[in-house]
Amino acid sequence: MDTLSIRIKIGDREYPMKVKAEDEAKIRRAGKLINDKLKRYREEFGLDDRQDLLAMVAFDCMVEAMEVNEVNTEDSEQITAALSSINNQLNSIL
């Protein structure tokens, strides 16, 4: 398993980290998305305080994660119901 030593800049700070080679692009994209959100909040709300900006980004990311989790849960329930229906149909045929 190859690991790479990379540096990700978030806000005005660089963070060194070791990542799997296959995860590098994903990690770099996550850093870019965070920086994009920081910039958007800075411009939209006129905030300069880094702690406030990071807190807002963290909150926004958590809301997004919760929404994705809800959608995944709903999808899982629908898939489970569909598979159960197919299974019942197959059992009645057999």
C-alpha cells in the first residue's frame, strides 16, 4: 500500500498528511471544496474571523452530510422493500 506525504492548504494554513495514493485526488478535492466554501462565506457575509468561517463551513458540511444520510436511508428502505417484493414473488412462483 503506497502512501504519499502531501500538504493541504485550508484557509491560510498548510496541513501535512500521509494519504493512500489512490485517495490523493479525493483528499485534494475535499481541501478545495473547503476553501471554496470559506471564500463563499467570506464574500457572502463579510466575515474575516477564521474561526467563525471554519465553524460555518463545518456546520454546512454537517448539514450536507445529514441530508445525504437521510437520502441514503430512504433509498435503502425503498431498495429493501423492492427486494422483499421480488423475493416474495419468486417464492410464490417456486
